[in-house]
Amino acid sequence: MGSPTSLEAEIFSYEFATVEWLWDNGSLRVNLPGGSESKLSGSYNEVVALLSDLGSQGWDVATCTSGGNWLFWTLRRQR
């Protein structure tokens, strides 16, 4: 099998980030590529604003999971 063409490599080249929300204490943590971590506080409105802001930067939700008082999103964007 040969090496991928530049188009194929571009299609499958993503970077990933995570957003974690503990809603009972309003704690948000955002991890972006390169080791950038932000800790914020907020409720539903702030989560929506944060995800909207990340979306305007090209991020989309790849997965979301929840349990108890916790939501965890994995985000991705093409490089």
C-alpha cells in the first residue's frame, strides 16, 4: 500500500481538545493542544457560550459522555 496523498492526509489530520463540566459546583476545565489548560466557573449559559466560542474557532464535538454531576466533551478540528 502506498503513502497517502496530500488530500487523504489532510482529511484525516485532526487536533483534539477537551471540555469538562462539573455542574453541581459550576467548575469548567478546558484543555487545548499544546498543554493549554483553563479553569473557569459557570453554569449552563457559560457552557453554551464556551462551546459556541470554540465552534467559531473551528472546533466541533467529536464525543460527549456524562455521569453523575459530570459532562465531558472531546472536541476536534482539522489542521
